[in-house]
Amino acid sequence: MARGGFPRGGGNMGNMMKQMQKMQKQLEETQKMLEEKEISASSGGGMVEATVNGKKELVSIKINPEILDPEDAEMVEDMIVAAVNEALREITEISEKEMSKFTGGLNIPGF
């Protein structure tokens, strides 16, 4: 054995590097899958539906025409906010669950 207790030849180091490369590839694939994922959430009994993607971008808003009374604009605005926030909460939860497979439950900023 070489100094420091490590075997010569780096056999374990080579295996570790292969494992890290495999893990990095899986991480990249998971991130891509999450970015492509879309989540929809509704509020007001389904009167407003918001869809967000894994990049946490709002993709679409659907409003049932029945609630488009000009006097109820504030209520519609509140339902839109509620639907968007719920969709964002769900995609965040899914992202955190998927990424925890790689971080072992550690809270790493940016993941």
C-alpha cells in the first residue's frame, strides 16, 4: 500500500469516478424529465385551472366563462392566484422528491 493507506493503481478511485459519472448522468436525465413535466391545479371548484412546468413557469390559464362577470373580477383574480400557487407547490414537491434521490435528503441550494 502506498502512503496514506490508499492502494496503488487507483482501482477504487476509478470505480468511484464511474459511479459519479453514472450518478451525474441520472441527475441530468431527472432534471430534464422534471423540466418537461407539466402540472395543473384548479381552484373555485374547477372554474380556474393553472398549468405550470418543471421550470416553474406558468404555461396556461383556463377560466370557465361562467365566472366572467365583471363585478366578480376580484374573485376571479383570487382564484387565479390560488390555482397558480397550488400548481407551483405541486411541481416544487415533485422536484424535491425526485432530486432527494440524488441528494439523500440533503437540502442543496439550486436542486
